[in-house]
Amino acid sequence: MPTQETPDARVNRMAPGMPMQVSAQVAEQVRALAATGGLSPFACKNSAVIRRDVTQRDLDTCVRPAFVRDAEKIVHTPAYNRLNGKTQVFSFRQNDDLTRRGLHEQLVGRVARDIGRALGLNLDLIEAISLGHDLGHTPFGHAGERFLHDVYHERTGRWFRHNVQSVRVLDVLEGRNVSLQTLDGVICHNGEFERQRFETSGLNDFDTFDRVVEGCWESGDKAIAHLRPMTLEGCVMRISDIIAYVGKDRQDAIRAGLVGEKDFEDGLGGAYNAWALSAFVTDVVESSIGKPYVAMSEEGFAELSRAKRENYQKIYGSAEVNGDFAGPVRELFSALYEHELNALAAGDESAAIFAHHILPLGRRLSYYGRRYDWEADPDQCVVDFISAMTDDYFVATCEALFPKAREIFPSRSYFDGVRA
């Protein structure tokens, strides 16, 4: 009698040679490292933490080590809380089973911790980078990121990218004295720029980091494409970002009815996610253990790149905000940007940009002896405000300001095609 085939036992016909478990030799290395209870010599030690301000309240303890403090700082920010209201890929759908950006951060952290544990790296640092890496993301995912960039770039010549804004959220807008290692991992995480091998950059001071950040605002992808993390933990996080979304986004696309189970070259359909989590994690560990870099095999890297390309062809370019609604939603980003600039010029503190953004930020920053200098750069203030919006807040704002917005956003119900 035939047995039912389980997803992780299926073969990816595009990468048939990729194993689902590490070799016996590597497994012994992993066990030996774990048995010592220590870290790899290439791991970032808690004692190496670098902060802008050395304060008593941020000193690490045996209960709350340095990077545990970073993770706790991040999860208690309003920006982190809002991630559950932001699109990962699919917008305008009443479907609670589709991934939101908050879940994506957790999924990335889960992949990165699996790899990091096997390699003997600092799991607290990995967690902090994972939790913070998308804090600066806009509503409506990468489509919203492009729309906000377009109007900002047209006005200022500068580039908006979510990884750079994520650093700004932690380092400037929330002023939480997050470590250099975490901030560096956040800005370097961008999963749009995959590589087969990641080596560390050697960065070790805030002056250099600040120049890197400014270069990203000035040059955008030209600078971001060449970023290298300063820690192996940051390297693990970067590859884990792609591993976490390449299969999960496919599952969401199938669940949303955009594509079918048989529409993918590898023949795995939604089971690709389970395959990817095993195969790619295995590949990274096999290729990286005991080495001062993080790498994939040639076959592993080729398959990851192929799967990502296929997602772009069949999923990302077809989601609603990238398709039928792209033009109107893009125009709303531009109109809202202009409206918020005018509200700043008017100085009316009853306006949402003051009541929901500037004043709350000022109160939080005052606790740390800092202030939000929005008047120095009104365009940046508007970018801070719009990028912080959830999907629902953006929609509600546009519908309140622009009568035609109600005709643009699709009205869908949990009960389309079914009875309540």
C-alpha cells in the first residue's frame, strides 16, 4: 500500500542534488560545538558591543546581556507594533492567513537562529537584527516603498529605502541607543541583493557607520548593493531574509488564488517552503561551519536565485498594488506627501502629522534627553510619517482627504463567495 508523500520528502527537480540534512562530519562538528556551551571563535561576543552612549541602564548583565537589551528595546517600539498592520506582499485582502510583515520578521528570525545555532553564533544578536530589520518599511510592501521613494527622490534627489529607514527609526526617531552591531545588521539585511558568499566588512565605529548611512540616502541601491555586515550574525540574517520569504510568499500567492500549485518549475507548489527551510539551511551550515564567512554551495545559491526570479515573474509583479491599482495608489502617495508638507508649513498641531507623529515622537525622545528636529528637514519628516503608517491608516487618511480615494481601494469582504 503506497504511503502518503510528505512535503519535506519531495524532490525539487530544479535542484535534485541538494541534501535535506548535513553530512555526518558536519553534524559531529555541530554537536561538538554545542557540547562546549560556547561560541564559535568567529561569533560576536557580548563584550564587543558598541553603543553611541555608554550609560548605566544599558550595561549588560548575566540576565540581560548586551544584545538581549537590543531585542527588548526593539519590540517595545511603536514601529514594531505596527508591523502587523503592514503588507508583506498582498494588500487589500480580507484574509487573516496571509503573512503580514510582523510575522515575516519572526520567520526570518527563526531561520537565522537555526543557522546561527549550528554555527555557534550569538543568537541574541541574530534575534535583535531580525526583529529590527523591517521597522522602516512602508505600507503596501515594496510597492509602497517605490511610490514613497519616487516622490521623495523627485523633490530632494535622495533615495528612500526601507533598510536605511529602519536604522533611522531605531537610531534617530526612537533614540534607543541600539548597538552598532544591530544597526549594521539592519542596514545590511536587504534581501534584494543575494550573494553566494558573505564576508564581514571590518566596520567597528559609529563615525564610519554614519558615513555609510548617509551614502545610502545619497546614492540608494548603488551604495546598498555593496554593503557587507560587520558580523557573521549579520551575514546569517541577510541570507535568512531570502530563505524565509521565497517559499512563504509562494504559499501566500497560492492561498490568495494568484497562482496554482502546479505553476512552478520545481514541481513543489506550496510545499516548496518546507523544502526550502530544510535544504537551504542545511546548505548554509554545510558550507559555512568553522569558517570566517557565511556561504552557500553553487547549487544552493543557483536554486535560491532561480526561485527568487520565479517569484518576481509570477507573484510580485502581479499583486494588486503592483498591477491594476499601481497608478492610482502611486498618485495617492504623491498627493498625501504634498498634503503633509502643507500641514507642516501651516503649523497646525491638530493636524495628524503633529498629533500622531511629531508630538508623540517628541515625548518619547524627551525621556532620553533628545528631540525630534522635524523643522530642519520637512521632507524627511513627511517620509518618516508616511513610512510609519499601516495599510489601514494610509487608506483611512486618503479616504478622509481625497474623495476619489474611496473609488480606488477595492472593497472586499471575508464573505466574498460564501455566506456568513
